[in-house]
Amino acid sequence: MDKGAAEASSGGSDHGAAMANGGGGGSFSSLRAYGRALAQTPRRVARRACAATAPGEEMSRVRARSGAHMARALRWWDLIGLGLGGMVGAGVFVTTGRATRLYAGPGVVVSYAIAGLCALLSAFCYTEFAVDMPVAGGAFSYLRVTFGEFAAFLTGANLIMEYVFSNAAVARSFTAYLGTAVGVDAPSKWRIAVPGLPEGFNQVDLVAVGVILLISVCICYSTKESSVVNMVLTAVHVAFILFIIAIGFLHGDARNLTRPADPSRNPGSFFPYGAVGVFNGAAMVYLSYIGYDAVSTMAEEVKRPATDIPIGVSGSVVVVTVLYCLMAASMSLLLPYDAIDPEAPFSGAFKGRHGMAWVSNVIGAGASLGILTSLMVAMLGQARYLCVIGRSGVMPAWLARVNPRTATPVNASAFLGLFTAALALFTELDILLNLVCIGTLFVFYMVANAVVYRRYVGADELGRSARGAWPTLAFLAAFSLAALAFTLVWKLAPLERGVQAGLLAACAAVAVAMVAAFQALVPQAHEPELWGVPGMPWVPAASVFLNVFLLGSLDKPSYVRFGFFSVAAVLVYVLYSVHASYDAEERGAAALDGGGAKVQDEACTV
């Protein structure tokens, strides 16, 4: 009893109440218990919000909460296939046209190369974490061991919502692309109008629901079999893309690379809008690369993480960059940039060509396969995010359960599949690419910061920051401000008399000086044993800079939506998650006091 009182005074006065409920009910065992928990909210938030778990604990005791292990059956070629499937979706068929017509012109090829470099830098940051800590949580787990529970929960919640909403929207677009492939006006023919429902919610799309449920069953059954299905679909999809590339190079005209259709109204040359247009185009097409982050959530199912993950994640980004640059070049050869249809650039390029209308049907078929592969990879990733969020104690534990027969997170997969299908059934989700991707870009930014923090801040055996924390945090904050200043100058400063160029050069010089000073003055706390980001801290700093720049290219509604979901996530954390994780912590402490030992998972060695 004295021991319980001491623990209550140091960590929360309701410890005894939680234990009195046997550790099973805790804060949610009754309305009275929940009322007591709410009264302790400020103390619990202060205790749990910045609580970081040690990587060893994340891979052992926390991982053991799922029961059965996920099967380690994937190799690097599976990861490359999943990366290709996740990135080469239908988005590139729209994004390329918009970036070419509105911003970069034929220089969109360079825009894709710049965006690919940015994606590769972020992929390096993901890879270091995934090799060192091969668990299924992806960015959620990386931020949890680095910045603590609240930062991880906020980013994880935004990622889950981004996945669910975008998957529902993409599933509904599958109906339209499938119709293009078979020559049917799919939205009107295959959707059922329901009188009496509000506009935007009155078109029932059973095809989209069927696709989501079919993929959900597949990913629940087996990860390896899902990977095989993805490999087959991706191979066929890449064959369609190579066909489009070949058609463009065979039937294109090199003069279109420098000559507009209307020279009197639009400038010529390969870079008609200069460097500004190329970088604005890179900001737009970068959204076509989003999807490789889902590959890192498969780390718990990789046979040889130390070798397979670096090849799989980085290799998929490199292959996709090459494909995208070739697609952009093919489209630029087919038509002058000012004659490209921004909504349907590839299919529109063949509408006026004699005997080539059938190519539009082929493009529709290729886009349909791209939707299937991107949906499968996204749903694999979102289920593993939710599974690990359930393991952490901030969401119901049943979401973390891994089925012992299929070795997959069936509960999380089924829950998210049904939720996504319900949204896709009725809701017309006219979501712009920017709205879908802001949460993901924010997480890329956070992961790049986390890599620097983890390298330069020493930690004790429990994962708590011990030394170097404040210099590192000060550098990360100051560097982010420098990147933000560069972005604001790029968007707002006047072009006259070289004002913008001078300010941009000053901001870039300050950012470079910050990185050089930090590298010289602050020593690294530890080196990764197996694989690390090269060029530390320059590579993650460049990733931070580029992600801030790309975030600055998004519009106001994107930030309104991001703010709305962030506020909703904070409310969920304060009203439920912090109390659930507090109870889990108390149960763990009680188990250790009673002689329980940390669960060791030998399968997690790399």
C-alpha cells in the first residue's frame, strides 16, 4: 500500500484506482472512473505526451501486444514492386499535364528529376529508421521513439485520414477509368442515383465498394500473396506505361520541345517560364511520388531488413523517377506544351490523330491497373499504421491483433476496409491532390527532423534524451525557419531589379551556414550499426528544406483541412488516447513489479 501511494504521488493519484480495477478497465471501467481520469488530464498529458519508447522495447514488449508475429516473407524485389505499385498510380496521368501546361512546359522532365531527388532524400531518412527498427509502424514508430507519443499520434492520425479519404476517392475514380478502357460512360452507367439524398452523396458506386472489399480480403489473407498479386498487376501496368512512352517517341516531333502551338501568346524554348516554372512544376509533380512511405510499414515482414529495405525503398524511387521522366518527355514530344489538355494529357494527345483513338482506351486500361496497385499498397500500409497505433496503447488494443493463421493484422485491415468502402459508396470525394497529400508531406518533414535528432542526441537505456537535445532542437527550429523564409520569398518577393534573387541567395546562404556550423560544433551521439543516411546532416537537412518548400506550394484549403483534422486528433488524444496509454503504462509497471520480464522477440534481429 505504501508503494502504491508513492507511485501515485510521483506519477498520478489515480494509480490505485487503475490497479483496483485489475488493470483491465482502468480509466474506462465506469463513468466515475472516466470522470476521475478527465480530472487528471493535465497531469497525464504532461507525463505521456513526450514519453518516448526505446527502440528495443518497440521491437519486443510493444510488438508482443499483437500476439502472433507477422510473417517475414518479403524480399527486396517485393518491396520494389510494392513501391512501384504505390507510386505509379493514376495521379501521374493528370499531374503531368497540369505541371506542363501551367508551369514548366517541356522542362517538366527536369521537374520530375528534381522531385525524384527530393523523394530519394526522404526515402533515405525512412530507410535508416526501418533498418534499425524493422517494425510495422513506419513514421508513427519512428516519431514515437524520437519525439514521443503526442507527435507520433498527431502525425499518425493525419496519415490514417489521408489514406482513408484518398483511397475512397481513388476507388471511385476507378469506375471512370474502367469506363474509358471499355468505351462506356461509366459514372452515369455504373452508379445508382438515390433520390432524396443531398447532392454529392446521392450517387451509389458499387464498383468502388467491390474493389475496396476485394482488396481488403486479399490483404487480410496473406501479405506474400498480396505482394505477388501486386507484382503481376504492376508488371502489366508498367508495360502499359512503356507502351505510352514508345508511342510518344515514335510519333512525336522534337520541334514540340521548343516551339509552342501559339507563339504569339505563349513563350517558346525548353524552359518557357524559366527556373521558377521548373520548381513550381516540381512541387506539383512531387505528389506523384507519394506512396513509397507505405513500403517502410512492411519492414516487419521483410526477411533481411539490413539489405532488402535500402534496395527496396530507394530502388523503387529511382525506377519510378526514370519512368516519370520518360513519360513527361513522351508527352512533350507528342504536343506543344500550350496544346496539352491539363486534365487528360496522354489520352487527349491522340484524340485528333487519325487511326490513333484506340490508344485512349489503352491509357484508360493502364490507369485502371494503376489505381488497383496503388490502392493495394496504400491499404497494406494504412492497416499496419493502425495496427502499431493499437499496440502503443493510444487506440483500442484489438486493432493491434495479428491473426496467427494468416500472420496479418486482420482487425485493422478489415476495419479500415469497411470504413473506406462506406465512404466510397455514397460520397463524391472531389479532393484535390494537394488536399490529399499535405499530411504525408508533413510526416516526411517530421521524419527528416527525427533522423537528425536521433543521430545527434544521446539517449539512456530507456530511450530518454540525455545530452545534446537543446542544441539539436535549436538547429532544427532555426533551419526550418530559414527554409520557410526562402519559401515565402519565392512566393511573395517582387521580381524587379533582382530583389527576389538576392533575398533567395541570402536565405540559402544562411541555411547552408547553419548546417555547416551545426556539423562542426555538435558531435554525433551515435552511428547506425547497419545502414545510415549518407552525408549527415546535409542529406536530411536538404530533405527538410525541400519538404518545407513543397508544403509552401500548397493552397489555403489544404491547410484548413490539415488544421481541422489536427484539432480533431488532439481532442481524441486528450479525451481518450492519453488515458488509454496511461492505463497501459500502469499495467506494464504492475507486471514488472510482479516479476514480469520484457518479452524478447528473437525474430526481430537484423
